[in-house]
Amino acid sequence: MRLLKLAHIDTLTLNVFSWAALQPSEDTYCFGKLDKIMELAKRHGMKVCLATSTGAHPAWMARKYPEILRTDFYGRRHKFGARHNSCPNSPVYRKFSVQLASKLAERYQAYDNIVAWHISNEYGGECYCENCEKAFREWLKKRYGALEEVNRAWNTSFWGHTFYDWEEIVLPDQRSEHIDEEHTVAQAISLDYRRFNSDSILECFRLEYDAVKEYTPGIPVTTNLMGAYKPLDYMKWGKYLDFISWDNYPSNEDSVSQIAMNHDLMRGVGGNKPFVLMEQTPSQQNWQPFNALKRPGVMRLWSYQAVAHGSDAVMFFQMKRSIGSCEKYHGAVISHAGHEHTRVFRECAALGAELEKLGGEILGSTVQAEAAILFDWENWWAADYSAGPSVDLKYHDEVLNYYTALHRQNIPVDLVCEEDDFSKYKLLAAPVMYMTKPGADERIREFVEKGGTFVTTFFSGYVDENDLVILGGYPGRLRDVLGVWVEEIDALPPHKKNRFSYQGQAYEAKLLCDIMHLEGAQALAGYEEDFYAGSPVVSRNSYGQGQAYYVGTRSGEDFYQKLMADICKEQQIQPAAKAPEGVEVTRRVRGQEEYLFFLNHGEGNACFEIPRDGLELLTGKACRKGEVMELEAKGVAVLKNC
């Protein structure tokens, strides 16, 4: 507690993996140790984010009720071990997890320092056991009603897959429909399993949510998400969390834009409200191939990057390094040395002092954007499962290409789902919108008709929500608003490229090349090689009061930046502020108050003009419009308008 106070830490997540300690047998609960910890935290003025501990069940439960254990993709039932090894559709798991959550809420309901409930921990994974197979059939009955509709939606006449009884339906895994984990011969079945698995795990969260709310209705409830985590449809999950929290652990190779996109995605999952950075390491991770230290200043820089993109908290995993098992060398505020005389502790304490000084200044302010990118988990699953046209086509990569083009120009971006309100944006991009769900095309059409600018790409508009091809020619229901017909798709191996010129500059065409015909759209660029040389590759279509762009190939970062810069200029979408290369700028707003964050990710000092009169909150210095501010490498400045 002395060290935590020195580090200006005021909030603790407790009890994350304590199920075995809290419930040593089926009928025995032991809360004595947790009682002492809770009292200690309260006595020292610590806020508590109290976890329900249900991310890892006790050994006795696995021995007595082996059906609780997960079965993996290869059909192997697991033994006790690791974490997230509980079948989400096990009645036994659901019974005991809800019981524990309920007992915790009942016991600690009077503690006024509990600021949030933390359900389980980093939900994830999949299960292919008998429990799940039975639950999958029930899920299908609710979704489709009749078996005939399942056969239609899955196109089971192909390869003689027709089902005549619900009991004939099995889970898609290595033993049935899958070639390997990424490739399936029955995309619609595998897509529905993805939906079902995400829904099953969400139901576990919701059961515990209800259990703690019964005793503590006024305490908000969350669980820690994991950015662009593919197995769970976070856009759907976000509706059931009182606030979004997530764990930011970039790999050593992730770009600044990729880290930023994860923050914006998590903000988008929560309806573009402030979120909480629940976990980050103060220094190194333990699961990367090479677990490099965070260089001096990087922890502070990345912490402020989270705040800049909408976080109202900065938290760490872990407070103190454990002495054994796989995370004993994962970074911590308190190292194995056990004292404050370390570089990492000094950096954490300095950050804590700054945040304490900021106080509630920024809390509750929001990011306001005029540009949005559509991010859809079901589309992600379907596009990546598609049998062709290229094994290198990855939905997330294509979204990141367009996000990076806007982010590097410091254009604020919201990540949205198809159900969100598009009308508040001037620009909506939907890279690889492979799946067109019911009503999505009407909403896009309305957005463009009323003056919006829509941008989409190759492999868009091809299938419906069941991965059935929409007949009549690509891009299906988007064909009229885009004003093009795609006749063929050429898939290029990595060593082959085509080329095109846009605005007098040559760019690469790679991965996929759509061979398309104009149906009212204007060609902005054409291919220069192969038998389809001269065919349009980039087009713009006027539709109502708006514009719709179609990019028929993957290109390079230089092209995406040029195209998006041109569109933003045309739509008068301004960057948060002008800054040199390597300096990220974001903006948070609350009423008339505006906060500009300048984050220098570069290796050297950077200079920029202050855009308006204001106050630099970290130093307390007044700033005048037009003055030049110099920001050191990894430095941060937060300007509040006056």
C-alpha cells in the first residue's frame, strides 16, 4: 500500500483468479483472505474494481464434473489446467459461476469504494463438446425456426449436406466441415457457429451481470475486452456492458495507427462514449517471441494515447510481479526487487502524479469525428472464411489500410457498426464490405442520397447474412449507389503487381484486381497492364446529393493517403490540428471545452505551431496561437482552449 500510494495509484482490480481460494469444495466458501484485502483497500482509500473470479474454475470442479471441461477444435476433451477451460454451455459452469458472483455481491454490497464489477476476465476461446452441440441446435431453432430454412440458408444441397432431423446437425470442426481452423468447406455453417459461440459466452457474462446487479444495482458492470479480438462479436457485446474496458497489449511490430485503431474500435463498441484502459503492462510482456522493454517515455506516451482516444482511466497489469508461472516476468509497477528504486516505478509514479494533477479535467469528454469506418465482426468472419479468391485477403488488414490513411493525417475517426447513425458523418468507409445484411444497403443509400460520401472496395456487396451470393452481379445491392458492375476478379500472387495512375501519380495494384464496367460512375483511374489494361480501377458515382467511391484493388499506403486526403478536402473534413510527421493529434470535447492531445511517437524532437490560445495542462503554461511548441521524443502535450 505504501508503494501504491507513492505511485499515485487509486484504483485496484481485485479477485480476478481467486475461485479456487474462495471455493475449495462444492459446499464450502472461504472469504476470509478477500475480506482482509477489501478492508485493507478501504482503509487506505483505494477504489476497487471487484472481479468475480470465474475465468478459471477450481480443480475439484473438473474432477467431479468433467463435462465442464472444453473440447477443442480437434475433438479432444481437455483436462484441468490453464484458464478459460470451462464450456460456456455447461449447466454446471453456469450454476457455480453465477452462484459465486451472487455471493460476492451479497457479501460486499455495503462497500462504498467498489466502483465497478469486473465479470470473469478476457473472455475468449471456443468449445466443441456435446453441451455446445445440443445448444447449437437450440440456437439454430430460434434463429431459423424450421429445418427447411436452415437447409436453405446453408445451401446444404451442395455436396449432399441436406439435413432431415435437427439431431443430424453437428458442430463444424476438424472432424466435420473444416480443413483447418481457418478454412471450411461449409462457410455458412462455420459462420453460424462463430455467431453461436460469441452468443454463448456473452450469455455467461449476462448471467453473472444479473447476479451482481441484484445486490448492487448502482455499481456499473464491465468485462475486459481485447481490441480487435476475432472470436467475439464485440459490437454485439457492447450493448450489454455498462461501460467498455479493454486490455492494450500491442505486439512489438504494431504500428502507431494499429494501436490507435484498437482504442477507437473499443470506443466504437461502446457507442463512442469514454472507455477504460483496464490493463497495459508498465514495461514488457511475457508472451511475445521477443519481450522487449518499453523504452523510457513509451509507457507514458501510450497511456496518454489511450486517454487521447477516449479512455477515462489508466490502469496496469500487474501491480506486483508474481514469483511463479507464465507471467512472472510480465511487467509490473512493483518489480521482484520489491521497492520503488526502479526506472519503471519512477515512470509510473510520475505518470500517476500528472494524472492526479489533471484530476477530473478531461473525464467525460468525448471524441467527435466527421469520418467513420464500418467494422463488422460477422463480415470479418465471412470474408476470411470465403473460399477464394486469395488466401492473403484479410478483412482486418484492409480496414487498417483505410484507418491508417486517415489517422496519419490526424483526421478523427469513429469505428461504427451497421446499426449506428451514419447521418452525423460526412464520410463513411466500408473496406471489403463482403456481407450486405438486411437493410444495410438501404441505410448506405440514404446516407449518400442526403449528401454523404461512401467509400468501399473490392470484394464488397457479394453475399447476404448467410454467406449466400446475391445474384445479379457484383457488388450486389450496392451496385446502383456505386454505379459499377464487377464482372471478374483477378487474384495476384504476392510477387505480381499491376499498376494504375491517379492524379498523375503511379500506384501499385495488387492482391485483387476487379475487372469492372461503369454504370453511371466516373473512372478516376484505370489499369495499365494485362488484358484488362484500360479498365477502370477507381471510380466515383454521384448519387442523390452525395458521392460513392469504389476502389477495385489493394494498393499502397501512399495511394490511400492521397485518396482519403482528396476526399476529406472535398468534404471539408479537417484534421484535429496540423503537426509534423510522427506527431499524433487527437481531440476530445465536452460542451465548449476542447482538449487537443499532441503525442510525439518519433525518435527526435518535433516542432509545431499552436493552433489556438489555450493552456497546456501538463505544465500549466499559457499558450498563444501561432507560437511554436517543441515536443521532445515520446513527449506529450495537452492543450485546453481558453
